[in-house]
Amino acid sequence: MSKIKTHILVTGASRGIGKAIVESLDSDNVTAVGQSTTGENGLIASDFSKDGAASQLWDQALERLDGRIDVLINNAGLFEPNPLAADDWLESWNRTMTINLTASAELCRLAVLHFQSRHEPGRIINIASRAAYRGDSPDHWHYAASKAGMVAMTKTIARAYAKDEILAFAICPGFTMTGMAEDYLASRGGDKLLADIPLGRVAQPEEIASIARYCALDAPPSMTGAVLDANGASFVR
């Protein structure tokens, strides 16, 4: 008798951590679909800066996955500088919040309702950031705030719906070798920042992907609500 496949939706899957997560889920017992803004390479196109994008993505993912999603992994995020004196400071704040937090919240809501309607277990993994606890640069108030919101949302979901066998986990990477992090390291002096990481290097996307895969498929239910750090001991709690 064949095992029922686990159906997984991954956002921000075109590169970096998201792409590594999708690749880590390539197995006989998992079917994963991914999202990106432009929809290249078979991903679902969804621009989270647009109203209704999250719900449209959910519907398209359900269609691809035969009406059932078992795991949601929110990885899509925006990391752009927003200098304090910028004329468009509020616009930039709102854009980052919309993409990083509001779209994730919309998808979490849809996932919880979906799991409840099916009376089946489900899992949510939110990729947050070390910045949720440590903060970030003076140009990244919005990013840190959005990721702190994501962590708080994850804990709330875990506490509220454990009784329904709906589990929620947050992963908080430090610097990870993606396109966004490479640009940031270069702009702020990579050697100086690396000196602040006891491990002596930034994380690789595959490392974060392995944590996400574990949470999606293997983590025991008693772990729900856990926030998992992966920052080379640059910030320990």
C-alpha cells in the first residue's frame, strides 16, 4: 500500500533558502509547490505587494495539489534599506510589512481554516530572522519588526490550535548566504560582521532548509511553538 504524499506549499522559492527548502523536499513521499513573484521555472507567480495575492496563491496551490495542503512554509521576504530620513520611509515600511508579515499572516489564516475544515493535522513553518530578537541596522527597523511579528504570530498559532493537531514552528536564521545577504555583507563590511559570528561564517541555505524539512516532516508534536535559532552563536537566548 503506497503512503499518502505530504503536500507542501513554500513561498519565496526562486532562490536562496526557499529554493533550498524545495530541493530538500524532493522525495517520493512529498509533493512541494513553490511561489515566486514572477513565477519562473514552474513556480506559482504571486506578488505579495498586491491586494489579494496571498489568497489567489492559496487557491492556485490547492489546484496543483489536488485540493489538499498539509504544510505551509512561509519564506518569502523583502530586505531593503529604509534610511530614517528618506521621504518614502512610511511607504517602504508598509511595503515590507505587507510582504513579510501580512502575506504570511493571510496564508497562515487560510492554512488553519483549511486544516480545521478537513479535520486533519497540519503544520506551519515561518522563516523569521535573528533580527526578531537582536534587532537590525538603523536602516532596517521595518525588517526587524516584521520578523518579530512573525515569531509572535507563530507562537500564537501554536498555542491556539495545538488542540486541533495544528503545529507551528519559527526558524530564525542569522546571515545566510543568499543574494540579499551577500549585498548586505558587502555594503556593511563583511569581515567586520563575520567577526561577530563565533562560528566564523554565515549559514548556508541548505542548513536552514534542513531545519525547515525537519519541522515539516519529522518534528514531534510536543515541539510546537518552538523558535529555532541558526546564527552561528552570534545571538544566543
